[in-house]
Amino acid sequence: MAINSHVFGYGRTTNRNVLKIRFSFPLSSKVKYEAYDNTKAKSVFPSIGNALTTNNHIFIGYQGQSAIGLVDTTNGAPPNANWMPITPNANTATANLLKGTTNYVTQHGANIGANGSIRFNMLVRVPASFQTSHNMGFDLLARYTFTSTTPVIKWKFNKLEAGGTEGSPVWTWATPFSTGKVGLVHVNKGIATRNQAYLLSIPAVGTFSAASLMVLKDLTP
């Protein structure tokens, strides 16, 4: 059964309360956001890929650059108007185009303490060169280290349908995230259905940015 939940503030330049990951015990380093191929077929969505390679078309996006943008908003103000760069920053930044360990994002501020959270926003930008046959699946990986107790992590999103806003976020725990049973789907504006869950426009020229981020449990009606 599809959750069909929209994430409030997705891709906007004025929102920092969009997505977050909570850790029950302290971390020993800052969290790094990385992206890798998801090699699973659409028919078995949602499923976790091998998180090793970056060969899918999503990583050659516009002019050979990754189509996946992410900005960390843990301690910072909302991202500015041009937070998603046209070209990636070398290695790390607090806003970057993601591609494995070549281009990634490091969280703002100090190491996360017990019951602390990181926050972030993201966007997918599709170029006219993409084809419907291209593989755009990717896994978002949050890399962290710890030296004491293994933290329990919870992936949360600001749920639009529950009335979540920037000023009053409604943080909703996507329970199966820890076992890879929930997927984040970047789509055109509107409700994703079984036949449209992967709908994302390819422009005739230039680029098109996804208008909505949805949390889906599976593709069944």
C-alpha cells in the first residue's frame, strides 16, 4: 500500500525543515551525504542497491554533471536562491551535486550528540538529453561514525498532508527506512500512483527540476 506522502518544502530555497535523520547516540564525526547507483528494477521498488558505483544516467545529468543536488541545513539558515550548483564543488561542501565520494556534502556544525538530528533539502534536475529508457535510480547514503554505543537512526520528513510547514514542521518517521522498505521518489507535482510513480518530465531544451518529493512504501494501489 502506497504511503503517498508529500514532503513539505522540497527543493525550495527558503526551507530548512524538510528532511532529517535522528541519531539516538553521539557520533564521532560529521555526517556525510553520498549518492550511489540503485541497480534494482522498477518492478521491485523499493529496494536498496549496492551503494558502490555511480554509473547510472542520473550521475551524468546536465553537461556530464550529477542531476542530484543536496544542501545540509542542520545548523544553517534556509538555503539561498542558488544553493544547487550548476557544477559540483570538488569533494565536499554544504551544498553540492552528489556523486559517490567524488562529490558529496558534509553537515553543518559540530558532531551530532545523543538524540540529535541532521537536516537537509534536495532536488533532482533533469536535462533535455535524458531519455525515458535511462536509469535514474539512486540511493542516498548518510555516512557516519561512532565510538561508543551504536546509534539507532530514524529517517523523518516534514509531512505536508499532516499540516507540516517551515515554522511548524510535522516530523513523521518513515518507519521502514531502517530496513530499506520505503523509497523517496522525485516526481512532477501531484499524487504519484502505481503507473505514475516515476513520472518526471524531460524538457525539450534546458533542464527541468522535480516539483515534488514523495514517500512511497511500494507501487501497489
